[in-house]
Amino acid sequence: MKIQLKPVVTEKAVMMIESQNTLTFQTGKITTKQEIKKEIEDLFKIKIKKIRTLIRGSVKYVYIKLKPEFVALDIATKLGIM
């Protein structure tokens, strides 16, 4: 099953890409961390170190910290964020 992941393009999200090697996405409230991790790792062929989530209203924000050998800036460029 494909899940809906929408990249967040804010000043804070871009700073997190550069300084913390972290990508930020917006998704539906019912998706789990395991589903998100599998989708991202399969889609971009990367490994994730940690996933954090924040729920505001009916939207879930997902913060994905990549392992040091993978660069978030490269993924952001593929997505058209940078």
C-alpha cells in the first residue's frame, strides 16, 4: 500500500536538512512509523536512523533523520526542495 507523503518546504525544514540531516514530510494521521520507514527506504534506497512524529489537528508531520552515510541534501534535491 502506498502512503501519501508530502515534503514540507519551510525555512525551518530547510535548516533541518542542512544542519541535522533530517527530512520533513506531512502525511495522514493514521500512518505508522513502520509504514513510513519502509516507504522512504524503498523509494530512495536509504537507511533511516530515527523517525519522530508530531500530530497537529488532522495532519501528522514526520521528521526523518538519516544515517550519517546518507545525505538529506541529496534527497531534497531529488524532491525539488533545494
